[in-house]
Amino acid sequence: MPDNYSFKTFPPSRIATFDIFAVGLQKHHISVLLECDVSLPREKLEQLKAAGTHISFNAWLLNVIGKTIAEYQAAAAFLYSKRRLILFRDVNISVLVEKEVDGHKVPIPMVIEKTQEKSALEISGEIQRAKSSPLSTKDIVLNRKPGFFERLYYHLPGALRRAFWRWMLQRPKFAYGKMGNAVFTSIGMMGRIDGWFIQRSVHPISFGIGSIIKKPVVLEDEIAIREMLKMTILMDHDVMDGAPMARFVNKLVASIEAGEGLEL
């Protein structure tokens, strides 16, 4: 009688995902679940596309996020000691790009540096180049040649790998150089899901982008059908208190809903 089960080998690059989740559980993140009205920016993106300028929705979101974090630097700060934070001037965002490795699609990070200085069009091009670039099973971060210790990483026992992550997070300058100070992952774009994903992260701030759902909302005392984006933000309570968090979120949502940076 044949076995009623089978085995499936996952790519080594997925090991880092396991470790990030395990270490991320120890972070003091606050989960912010949002709905943003993206009807206006989506309309502007379509107008730009018709005029010959194609900008992806995620690239534009990264543009807005980068500029907002640059205004509220503490949102992406690292805890440097018990009494001090370290705030980085540049906003370097780790973006998860789905790539095919050994016949399996897996998320591989790339770091978009100085996001606050780049246009949405520049970010869109950078992501498209990363998606089309060749990938090795040894790659941990796209567009960066792995060093000896990064190649060794996959062969270490789980306890040592997670100890490495904890060691790195205690050295913010090193961590920032390797993974940036924010992370962005778009999960809901893979299908229509009327709900939120709550991700895990080792970054000070993490953005989980869900689906865009058409739904009735009250707009100027009238009911209208609008396109609403589901978004989850994880914010480190060790580096930012509730009131500054609220101001940051309010500014970000206002910038998103106004379609900032998409003027023709």
C-alpha cells in the first residue's frame, strides 16, 4: 500500500524567515491595524500610467513611508542603551521580493537605501530590476554579494542563528547597515482578502500591506464606494510612546489618502 504522505524540501533562504519570526516575538511591538482610502492615489496612478509614466502602487507607498519616517525619525529608531536611542538620518527600507528558488517562490529581502530622497518612479525601477535579477540559493539580501559569515549562516544550528540575530540587534549601527531601519511586505496583493495580516519583525517599524477592498464609507455625510487599503504597522514601544505613534500614523494616513507625490 503506498504511503499517503510526501515530503517537500524548502529552499535554505526560508530559514531566515523562521529566525526572524522567533526573534521578532521578543520585540515590544504595538500592532496598528488601519484602513486607508486609496481611491485618489489609485486614480492618480492611472492618470500617470495613461500619460506614459508607470509607477507601482507599492513603490509609491514606499516613497510616502520614507518621507514620513524622515519627518518622525524616532519611529524607526533603535534602542542604543537603556537611556538612549540612535536615530538614523536616512530611511533604509527592507522590501520583501518574491523570487523563485529551486522551483519554489520565496520572499527575499532587498534594501532600498535613502528612500526619503528617491522618487516613486526611482523606487519602482529599483524593485523591478531586483525582481528580474538572477538569484542564487546562497543569497540572503538581493543586490548584495553575501560574505563568508552570511554564507555560513544557513549551516548553523537554529540556536546559534537566533543568537546571531539577537547579537546584531544589540549593535544598531551594524544592524542598520545590514537590514535598514524599516521593513515593508505586501502580502494582500496576492489576492483579495478582507482582513489584516499581523506580521512579525526585528525592525523598529514594520509595514504589512494587505488587500485593497471596495466598500461603502461615509464621506462628507454621504455614503460612497471607496477603495480601502488594509495595512498593519508594527511599532516598537521601546523607542516611541503612544502619543508620538498616533501623530506619526495620522500623518502617514493623511499623506497616503492625499496621494502625495503623484502630481502630474
